[in-house]
Amino acid sequence: MTSPNLTLSLWIVSRRSGKIRIGNGPPKTSMVECACPGGWIAYNDNYGKWCFLISAEKRSWYSAAAECQSWNAHLAKIDSMDELMFLSKEIDNAPHLTSSHFWIGGKDSALWNKFEWTSTGTFVDQGFTYWWPGEPNNLGNTERCLEIRHGSSYRDTWNDEDCPFQYHFICKKSSLDYSNFGVAGGPSNINLQHNIYNQNSSGVVNGNSNNHDFSGTNTVFIGK
């Protein structure tokens, strides 16, 4: 019989094998050590406990942002070099990737060359950044979305890029958010177009299409 002083703990041992390990351990505040949906990757830092999804599918930034939000997540906000290097290693091990470009959650704001994180509405340059030298440069006045360029040439540096380009993408959500946790796997294959809206500090939503035609009815909210 299990000792009453021991509590069963549940955590994911391997994302790639999909194995779940159950063992005895000391009493803890929560019985779930690593609560992420199937196919998502657990990561803990000083900011919280997170789940990441590295999508083998390719989408425009707008469609990727909406897909992440359909999982109650956002395109990833990167807070440290440790977090970026963690994702870099996971990208190296991820199957079925055909490109070195990955959308994350930075989007241009109303201010020139000022990017903001869609998950918080805060400016990207208020925290950790890892821009390639000379970026962001808004080349051709069309580069309004933030990507990671993986590989030996660019070493996971950041770049502003044309939002309609079809790239892989990285979603991020809190591991304490249990919505959609009963559904295993990655994003759906629905191909959507979406409008982007900026929500200001007063809660007023202002449309911002950035001269693109987004005729879809689904909405991506910034800072929501």
C-alpha cells in the first residue's frame, strides 16, 4: 500500500515519445508537475510555467496568430535568451519542418519601427530582444510582423518580415490554463484570413489592416 505521506505526481517525460510517467513523490501544491496538451512542450522560468507548440504547418502571421488563439494561446512572446535557446533546441528536434522561419508574437504598432507583443500589448524593446543587426528596418514599408530565423547563418535572431508570408509558427500558453487540454495534437488545418485589431489602454479596439485585404470574420486581439 502506498504511504499516506506520498502523493502521486504526473508529468511528461518525453514530448517525442509521448510517454507519461507516474511515480510517487513528496506532497506538492499541485499534483500536475507538467500540464501541457499532447504535442506541446513544457517550459518553466521566472515568469511562469508555459506550454509551447512548434507548428509543422505554415501560415501567414495573421492566420498563425488566430490559430494560436483558437487554442487559448498566443504567438510566442520570448522573454530571455534561455527561453530562446530552449526553443532553438526544440526546433532542432522537431519533425516535419521544411523552413528555418518561425512566426512569433511581435507586431508593428502605430509608432514607427516599434513592435509590440500581441499577448500583452507591451513594446518588444521594453524587454529582451535579439534582433539581427540593422533590424527591424521595415524594408519596402511592408515588413510588419516578427519572425525568428533559425539555423547557423542567423542563429535564431529576429527579423521583421512581410506578414502574408507562409512560415512555421510558435504558440505559447500558460500551463495553468486547462482549456483545450483534453484535445491532443496540434493546430487544425483550417485556412483562414483574419483582421488584426489593437486594443488601447482604455479598452477601445482600433482596426489596423496595414494595407492588406483581410476579409475573414475572425479577430485576433492584441493585449487580450
